[in-house]
Amino acid sequence: MDQVIAVSTIAHTIQLVMAPVFMVAGIAGLLNLLAMRLNRIVDRSRALGKEFTAPDHPDHARQVWELRILDRRIRVVNRAILLCTTSAIAICLVVAGLFIAALADLNVGRWIAVAFILAMLLLIAGLGAFLLEIRLALYTIRVPVELLEREEARRGGFPIFPGDIFRK
């Protein structure tokens, strides 16, 4: 009879941990995205470092400005990776805690709830850092106005709308 109770307890625990396990998978996808963004930022900073000009060059101030933004983006992405990874670790501790509590018949529900809340707060902070990094990236993107004006002139003065790409 004890073996039947243990199997049903384990089956129930597996049902309980499925949502946190899916959350860890989602965080893993987010971490992959953050790592790719970090890689692109590092590549851009290396490329900019290779074409860095002398202080008397007209592009020097822009290059210094962009390098400072890239440095800040690197720090923000690293912070987002740290927060999201810590969140995933906390969720893994929740899963392990649920199994230990079920197998040892411990009453640690409050600690598991606190760990889960901490994981959610860490994830929220990581997503906030991700949003900040995206805002910094958008801050550095500049579309040359000359290109837009030239395209509008080619179209006979009509502005370019996103829906135009779907029209023939």
C-alpha cells in the first residue's frame, strides 16, 4: 500500500511541477535571445573599434557616442542574463523542493511559495532590463532622412506606409 501511495504522490508532484518546468524552458529561450543580442553588440563594438578615427576626424564624436551606448547595452544585457538565469535557478529549486517535500512528507509550502515569488520578481527584473536594452538599441538607430526623401520623391511625393509592401 505504501508503494501505491508513493507512486500516486510522485504522479501528483509531477503534475504540479509541469508549469514551472515549462517556465524554465521559456526562460531558456529568452536567455538564448539575450545571448544572441549580446553577441551582436560585441561584434558591433569590435567593428566600430577597428574603424575608430582620430580625435580630429568629423566622425570621432559619433563613434565615441556609439561606443558608450554599446558599452551600456553590454552591461544591461549582462544584467538581464544574470537576472533571468537566477530566476531559472530559483524555479529549479522550487521543482526540487516540491519533490523533496512530497517524498519526505515535509511541510515547506511557505518556502516554496517564497522561492517562486522570488523567481517571478527576478524574471520581471530581467525582462525590464531586456526592455531597457531594446530601448537603448532603438536610440542608436538612425535612418538617413535623405533615403526617405529620395524614396518619397521617386513615388511622386507620396509617403511610404507599411501597407505599401503588400500592394502590387
